Amino acid sequence: METNTKSINLNDRIEVKLNNIGLKIYEDFYKNLKMEAPKLSENILKIEFWDLANIFGKSFGNGLPIPFESTTLKITDWGF
């Protein structure tokens, strides 16, 4: 049986739309660092995958509310 696989690199750039839960987690993350959270346009976060995991990792788990508008993360090719 052949398995279909896809690869993702931790340095891949991700785009995700945050819901109200995600916005609170995002803002609290930076508040705990005593920093102002970078502004978002239309609640869309553009970030490297490893950084997304750093901010939202403790918020992922079975039975926990998802912090994003969708379960799909878009891998993008935007510049810094």
C-alpha cells in the first residue's frame, strides 16, 4: 500500500486568520513579553510555522477550541 505524504518545513511561512480566541492568545503572548503585539490586517497572521507553534502550541489539543477561523493553514510565499 502506497502512502501519500506531504512535507512542511518549520521555516515555511504560514498565513492564518485568527478568531476571537486566537486574538486573545496572540495579544496575551506579547503582553507576557511586555511587548506590543504586531498589528494584524483583518486578523490575518503571517508568520513562520515554528513561531506559530511557539505562540499557539499550548492552545492546541483535543477538546480545546481552535484559535483560527479554519483548520486549514495556508503555506505562502510572502516576503519579510
